[in-house]
Amino acid sequence: MAAVTGIAREPSGGSLLAAFRAVRAHSEVLAAPLSAEDCTIQSMPDASPVKWHLAHSSWFFESLILGQDAGYAPFDPHFAFLFNSYYEALGPRHPRARRGLLTRPALDKVMAYRRHVDAAMESLLLRLDDEKLASRIRLGLNHEQQHQELILTDIKHAFFCNPLLPAYHRETSPPRAARGREWLAHPGGIVQIGHGGQDFAFDNETPRHDALLHPFRIASTPVTNGEYLAFIADGGYRRAEFWLSDGWARVQEEGWDAPLYWLSDSDGSRSRFTLAGVEPLDPNAPVEHVSFLEAAAFAAWAGKRLPTEFEWETMAPQFAHGEVWEWTRSSHDPYPGFRPFEGVAAEYNGKFMVGQLVLRGGSIATPPGHGRISYRNFFPPHARWQFSGIRLAEDA
């Protein structure tokens, strides 16, 4: 996959224009292996069609940036309704769970929409001298990168629902070597948490503030498939004592007995469905596609716990991360002194600060240059279709 560079802070001089072109091009690179039919399917309410992601990321630039320009002519007035996600201030929208019914507009019209928005945005960027507007554009680029990750997670789920188990690409994963694990200790105390730099961050990463840590240790490596197999073999999905109440209810109601995308082979071995199709289960690779509920149950079985997001952020410079999003034991709550983005963008993160758990670190689906240590991803505790895994911690 083509790499995307980090998004420049400077509002002028061509750097932001170059970042815009790179990000917009990468979305289309991700969609290139897919047919028009692939781009239309919606496999579950939590996922969206690739075509919708391509259109919505264009809608964001059109509605939150170009719409402020009196000289801009919308590509199609109907798109304001079709491709709004959750912005109440911008009016009604097509229901999320029914995005897969949008066989029209066709994919080629959505691509024409992207070209229309790109042309207007490039014209704006060439004459841009407004730092506030430049900040909104950087938000739009980071927003599109989030949808680039969703393009991969959502098409993987759609392909898994297909009896043919088709591959998105053919880049198979080489076997991993076993890695040793260290337990990295922190003495506790007051630490600084949150984004404090001058480059881009989402509003939920700010403001930087003090947090109190008690002495703890955190694993230098994430939990592997082999370790998770041991949990399963020890009756992990059959022993209620390891599970939170909501987790045990999910196990019973939905028949969970392994991470999402794991397959049982006729000889009793395990394989997994990946973006490259079905592959043998590598015992040394990080376990992925587990919910918070499964992560918490594994931690209880192992006699450990999940780290808080403050512990994770403090120790992250000392360990490798970025293959899987790592569940934390922290709710997606506002930081002390939190202020949402201005204007319509105030709905971006703050309205979701209830019922969500924070994940840290990024994954193989996260676009290069998009992540940072202070990044706070968040999903409901039962979500499994993201590339989410486990890192353990313990009290010292």
C-alpha cells in the first residue's frame, strides 16, 4: 500500500496542498483493488460501504470547508443528505444501517464527486492565508485517514461474510519469530498526559494535564495468538469467572468461542481470515480482532489486568506498538478542561464520550503518519471488527 506522509502544520507554501493530494490519492489507492459491487456492500450496521467512505470524506470537505465559500457550487444537492454521518447541525441524513442500499449514486459518480471537491479544494489551498481554515483542512485530512482505516476494516468484514472468503490483496504475512517479554516498571507519581505539541491532534487528546499513577508494570509486547490459544484450551470461553457480566452475556448470546476471523480446520488446527485471505494461525503474531470484553477476560485468566490509557501513554516510548490497537481500562471521558473543536466540528468527538473504551497504539490498517502516542481511539466494549488486541499490565 502506498505510504502517506504526516500532515504538515504550515497553512501555506504548498506543504498543506501536498498533504491534501497525498491523502486524497491514498483513499483511491485503497479502493483500487475493489469492484463496484465490492464498494457498495454493507455487511453490518457498524460498517459502511467503501463507496460511502469515499463520498463521505469528500462531503466533509464540501460541507465543513467549501460550504463557507459563497462561490462554491455543490456537486449534487442530494449528497448533503446521503453522506452526512452524524452532524445534527448540518441537518438530516440517510440512516447509517441502510448505507448499503445506496446503489445510486454509482461508483463512477462518487469518483466524479471526489474530483469536483478536489478541484475546489486545490484552488482554495493555492490562495489560503487563514490559519483557522488551515486547521479545519488538517482536521479534514486526518478525518479522511480515519476513513482509510475503516475502508480496510469494513471490507475485511464484508469479505469474511462471503462464502468464497476472497482476498483483498496477496501480501501474505511471513511467520514470526518468538519474542521475549519484559515487564517494564514505573514507580508511580504525577505524569503529564495528552497532546502538548504544535502539530495536529484531535480535540479529545487535549488539553495536556497531570495524572496520578500508582506503581505498575506493563508488558513490553502484546499478547500473542499462541497465548490466546492457551486461554481457549483452558476453557476461557466456558468459564464465567473470568468474564465481566456483559461479556459473559455476549459469549452466551452470540456463541463466541474465539476471536473474530478465526477458523477451525478439519484436522483440529486453527487458521484465520486476513486481508490476504485465509492463512495459518501464527502463534507468535499478536492476537487481533478481540473485543474489550475478551481482552478483560484474558487478562483475568492470566492473573493480570489491562493498563489504563495513562499508564499506556507514559510507557509507550519504551515498547514497540502499532500492529494492533490495544484496549485500555479507560473510558472515553473528557480530559480536565476539555474543549471541543469550534463550530460544527464540535460534534466530532465530544458527543461520543459515553459508553466507549479507549484503545491506543494504532494497527496495520492505520495510515502511515496518522498515529501518535497521545491518539485516543475509542469503540464500544463489544466491538471486534477493528484490528484490536491486548497488552497486559499489573500493579507493582
